[in-house]
Amino acid sequence: MFEASKQSGDGGIYAELLQNRAFQQVVPNTAAALYAWAPINSASINVITDPIPLSNALPNSLKLTIPSGTSGNVGFGNEGYWGINVNSSWTYEASFYYKFPGASSFSGNLIIMLQSSTGTVYASASVHVSGSTTTWTQVLVSLSPTSSPASTANNFTVTVDGASASGETIHFAMFSLFPPTFKGRANGLRMDLAQTLYDMKPSFFRLPGGNNLEGQSFSSRWQWNATVGNLIDRPGRMGDWEYINTDGLGLLEYMYLCEDMEMQPIMAVWAGYSLDEYSIPEDELAPYIQQAIDQINFVIGDPAASEPAALRASLGHPEPFPLQYVEIGNEDFFASESYIYRWRYFAGNLSAVFPHLKLIATSYPFNPVLDPIPKHYDNHVYQTPGWFAENSFYYDSFERNGTYYFEGEYAAVSTNTSDVFGDGGLVYPDMQGSSGEAAFMTGLERNSDIVFAASYAPLLMNVAQYQWTPNLVSFDASQVYPSTSFYTQQLFSVNRGTEYLPSTLPTVNGTLYWSVTRDKSTVIIKIANTGMAAEQMIFELPSISVYSTGTATVLSGSATSSNSPETPNAVMPVTSQIKIGESFSYTAPAYSVNVLRVKVQ
Ligand SMILES: [NH3+][C@H]1C[C@H](O)[C@@H](O)[C@@H]1CO
């Protein structure tokens, strides 16, 4: 489950290294508009509404004024997203636009550098500029650092010799600094973060949110068409999590992410509700239904028959992306009254245009009653570790009536049973929570005839700037911190099996939970011990002849043991050989997630 929150996209998996790269959605002539930028030496910098902007989508530019009588290098720098990872094995691609607002006789070099906050230069390039350049001109340079500092306290800088540029004014726009990306995709993904997620072998990617789809207001809702095409044509928006989204990670980039990580999208469309509790009136939904149809056609349409699909083709992907599931809104149990008509119109129209798509409702199952009757619901639960253990049998009692469930967001977030969103919330997942989630997940496996998908949420968190915790994977400018819940998700994902094998049922409300699956040649036993004591189990595998040794991969620790920037590898999965037979015993440690793999003869 992905959404642009906690810098998951910008400053996270989107590989752009410069923060506030295009001064999108800021108020010109304010100090705040310059966030992440700072002047160097005596330069004067200001974000202005450019008289001739680079594009309609990017009205602002950075005005650099070099005072008369100055000397030495003057200019400005960008601190990145709380640091810039400088790696000598990488070649960085830097770019920006510049122009002189009025012709001048200046002729000289702009020096583009990667340097430490104390002035150590790691990479430098120069580009000649002339004062006769009065229209926007793009500069593209490569930067190859000569060393890899451990510290990420580094800046991207653009400077000019103050003496020779004395009294000059230069405008700049649309900066960008990219390292190499995951699978080399242009405008792509941060390699280490993408690899971490790829190694979880996820099957699907829910996008674009979560709350970040909805907008804190109607005007700031997520709109697919504002997130595609040339980066200079993307205005960005104030996201739902207190920071501006560049939308450089837009709908096409999301689809490429799915393609590159071999996942399929579960794509949401805006469904007429924003978080200020505003619902589009029933008789005014048509334009937003059309926008949703266009969004879907951008992903799967025929370029010869649909403009959005033709746009996709023009951007380099003529063939449709695989798309089965479309979610109508997000958490519309907050607005279930209007969802009654919003669902009716969105689902009615979308299923008429795209009859093969599986539409997912986001209100509570069957409450309210919706028409057409949803065949798919997205359930969310944020609760205590104990709740997850106690609800391992949550879906066992669900009626088998042709309805399928997506456990779209779930996580153990707090041990505060009276208010999980109050005091006592977890900043990082811990083993009490992760073993509770594992107990719940054994129930999802047991009920996988009706639970078609499940995803922990939220996914990513920049430890320098975050709003919601805990998250599956944390990171800073150079490191990735997979949590105990990440390893739990990974253990279940890479040991999925293809068939559920009925077994003795765990005790409801107990502390020990398991599920048994198999693929062709291996029986896979997942065990969650949510209690404070190790538990011995006896397994009888009747009518299956197994080899005498198998493997056990165990994730265990104390209740509050947790991976964090301070203790990044406090709890890691450990795999060992175990003795197996038609009947064998296994002891699950306290607060543990265990996966036994038993080879079948
Ligand atoms: N409030 C949660 C529910 C919403 O769907 C997400 O954006 C938030 C964090 O995962």
C-alpha cells in the first residue's frame, strides 16, 4: 500500500535528490518559498512569480542577484531531503533551466557542485553562460564524485565568480539531481529502497493512496492528469500529509514501478469526497466519473480509441498495463451516506465502460447497502498486538456469498487498548506487534478463498520527517531500515505456497497460531507465537512422506525489540536446519514468527 506520506515518494522512493526543486505551490517572495535552498556567500536569492515562467504549471523561478563589489564564489545550494547521499560509484545527472531577465554583457561559467556542508568538494562541473541568453535554456551536466563520504550532510550548489558577475541577475527554474535509478528507469526509483521492496516479492501495489488520494479539500485532491507528461507540466499539489507533492512520481511512474517490480496495480480513483467532509452533490458527479474513466483509459485504454491512452502511447508505453482492480475512493466509511450515491454512479458507469474490472468498495462491508452490490471490499484495521492475535479468526465467520475482501491496510500501531491513536503509539514496529500481525495473517491464509489480497500499511517513512507511525520500512538519505513487520511480511510473501492445507485449528484467543500451505514439493508451516513463553508444538504429517531434515526461519526477540536507525538489525530472520519426520516437534520462541519448510518426497 503506497501513498505520498512521510516523504514516501518525494524524498523517498522517488529518486529525485533535490527538495523544492521547482518551487511548486509556494508563495513567492517569502522565506518559506525557499525551503531546502540557501544563499552562498553574499548572493541574494528569492522565489518570484516569473514574468515569463518556464511553463504554465511552474510559474515560479529562483532569482539570483549578485551584489556589486563582491568576490569569491556566490550562488545558492540545496540540502536535499535532509541530506544527499554522495557515492563515488554513481554518476549523477543534474539539470536546471536559466535565463537572464535582461540582456547583459556577462560571459562566464556557472559551477555546479556536490559538496559537504563544510565545503569539501566531491564533484564539480562548469557550464558557460552568456548574458545574451534571455529565454529559458536548460543546462544538463553529469557529476562524478571522487569519494563517498559517510555523512549525507552534503549540498548541491550552483555558484558563479562574484567579481566577474558583479551586479548580475539570473533566473533559474526546475532543478533536478538524479542518482542512478532502480533498473535504470528515467525519472525512476531510489535503488536501495526499491530493491528492499522488490525482495519482499510483493504481488500488488495499491496507489495513489490512502488519504493522499482524497485531498484535504476538493481543490487539492489527487488528479491523475496533473501527474503525467513532461515534468515541467506538472504543477504539484499540497498533499494530505502536510507537505507539497511534486507529482514527479506520477501515474505513469507508478505503473512503471509495478512493471519493474513485477506487481500489478490496485488503482484508486477519486470518488467525490475530500477530507474536509465535502462530498460532490449527486447531480454533479459526471466530470469526476469522466476523469476516472480517463484515468483508467490512461492505464489500459486503446491508443486508437482513447485520448488518455494515446497520451500513454506518446509517453512511450503504447501497450496497456495490466489492471484488474480499481478502488472507488478511500475509507468511505467516513462518508457512507454520500457513498451510497457516489458508489452507485461510479460503479455503475465504470462497470459499463470496463466490464472486466473488479471494483472495490471502501465502506464497511454491506453497511450501508450499496447498489450495485460490491463484490470486493477493502477493510482497514489499525489495532493493538493483542487485537490481531485475538482476531486471527476474523474472516472464518464471513459468509461465502461471492464477496471478496482486500485487507488493504493493517498494522499493530499501539499497546494502548483504550485509544490506539493516543499515547503509547509505536514509532517503529516491534516483535509484540509483528507476531500479532503474523497471527492475523495465518487467518488471512486460512481464509484466502475470500481474502484475495492483504497489505500492511503504511509502507515507507523518512525518519527525518514523518507524520504517521509505525511504518513497514524506514529510511534516511543513505540507509534503509527494514522493520520487524517488514521481515514478517517478507517471510509470508516469499513462503506463500500455492495451496492451503487444512490442519488442526489453533485455539481462538490463544497465543499460538499457524497455517499450513504447500507448493509442489514443499509443505510450508507458518507459526506465530504472540506470547511471552516459548511453545512446543507436535506436527503430525499423515500421508505425506517427507525428507528427514527441513529448514526453520525464525524472527524472534523480546516484546519491544525493534529495528530502528539506532538498532537497524536488532531483529533479523535466522534460518537453520531442523529434524523433520511424519511426526516431529518444534518449539516456537516467545514473540516469534516462524516459517518451517518441509520437503516432500
Ligand atoms: N489514516 C490511514 C488510513 C488512510 O487510508 C491512510 O492514508 C492512513 C495511513 O495509512
